[in-house]
Amino acid sequence: MKHLKLKVCIVTGTRAEYGLLYWLLKSLKEDDDIELQIIATGMHLSPEFGLTYKIIESDGFFINKRIETLVSSDTSIGISKSMGLTQIGFAEAFEELKPNLVVVLGDRFEIFSAVSAAMIARIPIAHCHGGEATEGLIDEPIRHSITKMSHLHFTSTEEYRKRVIQLGENPNTVFNVGALGIENINKLKLLDKEQFEESINFKLGEKNALVTFHPVTLENNTAEAQFCDLLKVLEEQKDLNIIFTKPNADTNGRVIIDHIDKYVLAHSKNSISFISLGQLRYLSALKYVDVVIGNSSSGLLEVPSFKIPTINIGDRQRGRIKADSVIDCESEYSSIKDALEKAFNEDTKKICLNMVNPYGEKNPSTDIIKHIKNVDLGNIIKKKFFDINFK
């Protein structure tokens, strides 16, 4: 009798998310009991954002379905239209692929649409990195909504595990496995300095910064003013070499992209920009830069493992657990300038060397697959709200 494999479908919509999922994908592909399915959507299929589905294929993975969703707009109306198109595409894809389990990560709008389609199709859903807080983003309610539609939960810290349970999820279905990005740090063979410089065609200086800044999507049209204040501070740092990575397809993201392009054109000797560095070059960059500046979740999750400071600007990541190496500042000129000065002082360097990353040092993919294979997927589809005894 032929052995029926468990069909596990991974959904990915961005370059960063795919990088976090890489080792889980690799482990699923190599498991004899599992048939891996991959659906690529969102920015992976956009020429503007680098057609990063090609990276997935070059890594040896087969993409079962590509779902076009990204309309040429970063307005709230455009993103709402994208969500509707995405849900239609996923409804059709799930009907054809018939997965036993859908696995998603995070909180983006295309993931919300995919999970909505899976929930209506009565397909069990596993959610990675639930329970986290980003109070400055529309992703905050999206993430918690995905949690409520999901059946298995893999969180990055124990505090986040407790928050998922607080949302009414059964503790027997919620597992703290650590942050997925840590596994890349543990397992990837990073580039040496010469290889890294050659890979980006840029020479590092005595002082170097990696800048990743995204719009704060629960604020109205603040992206340009905030980013211009950051650029003003950077322009004053004559001895600082800067590597920019461009933002995702969020509301007002194109405003930031336009300012990065103009800045690099005017400061080509000490700055360079990329749509996507990819995981290998991005993590290699963290080995050689002195500070990471912006408001990306990576500055809180992965960067502390490299014992360098993160300047966390504004409210985008407000609510997340932070290492001692994270320097919070307001999204205005004087506060950013003070934070940059602090990042280079000796006290901060000592703090970075001695602190522990709160997101752990685990390899989560092994734990995730173990829990997936042990659970009765037929039973978890009928969820009950778990009430906490507050007495």
C-alpha cells in the first residue's frame, strides 16, 4: 500500500519572509513523510521588487503556484484591492492543491488573504511568529486576526506564547520554538569581508551602517518627513559608509524608495542601495557594519545576535520585546542624531558584547516539523475558545 504523505503548503509573499522560512522549507523538502507545496505571491512576483521568486527556484525549490496580487499602488485603496485579488487566487489554488496544512509566517496583508481562504476551505493553518506586537502598524490587528484563524502556533518567545493563549488559543496548540531568523545565523556560512564587498560592489569604510526604514502604516503620510530627518542626520556623518535596503510594498513605501535613490545618486562614494540583499548578503552585512538603523523587525530579532547596536526609530516596532542593544529614538532629527552618537560610544559597545538575544539561539524548524507530525489535523480544525481562569 502506497504511503500517503502529509501535504504541507508554505505561503510566502516577500523576500524577507522567505529568508526566515528557508530552513523550514529545506527540512520539509527532505522529510520522507511530507510533500512540500509552495505558493509564491505578493512582492515575489513584482519586477519593481526584484522578482524574488527566482531566488526560491535557484535554491532548488519547486513553486507549485504563483498568485499575482500586487496592484501598482501603495495606497490604502490599492492594498485593499490587492487583498481581494489575493483571496480569490488562494481559494482557487487551495482547491487544486488540496493541502493538509497551510503554514504562514507573520502579519502581512497577502498572508491574511491566504489564511482567510484556507479557513473558509476548512484547511488547518499553522502560524509562525504570532503573539508579537507592532503597535505602529496595520500588521498588528492583521497578525492577531491570523492567530484567531489558525490552529497551530509557533511563537518566538515565551511571552508571545502566553499572548496567543490570552487570545483564546488552547495551550496544547501553542509552542515557543524561538525566532526563525536565528536558524539562518546558526546554519548559513556567511561571506568573509572581501567576498561580501565583492558581492555588493562596494568598499566598506572604518564606520559602516545598514539602513532599513519602512513606513509606519497606522500613521497618515508621515513616511517622507520621518525619512528625510534620518537622511539629514546621515548626510552629516562624513566618515560613515551606508548600505540601504529598500522597503516593502507598504502604504507610502514608494516615497521612501524615491528618496533612497536620490540620496545614493548624490552620495555614490559612501552609499549604495538594494531592492533585496537576500539572506546571505544581509546577514553577512551584519558581521561587518557597526550599527543597524531604521525600524525593521530584523533590528530587534536577528541583529542582537551579532553584538552590534540597533537604532530603532519611531513607533513601527513599539510593543516588541527588545534586547539591551536596541536604542529607541523618536522619528525626528535631534533624537535620531543623539541615538547615532550613543551607538558609537564605548558604554554601548560593552552592553552589546555582554547582552543575550531574547529571541533565543534555537533551530526552530526541527521543533515545528515534530509538532506538525504529532498533531491530529482532523481534530484541530474544530476550535474551541480557551478561557483563562482569572481568579
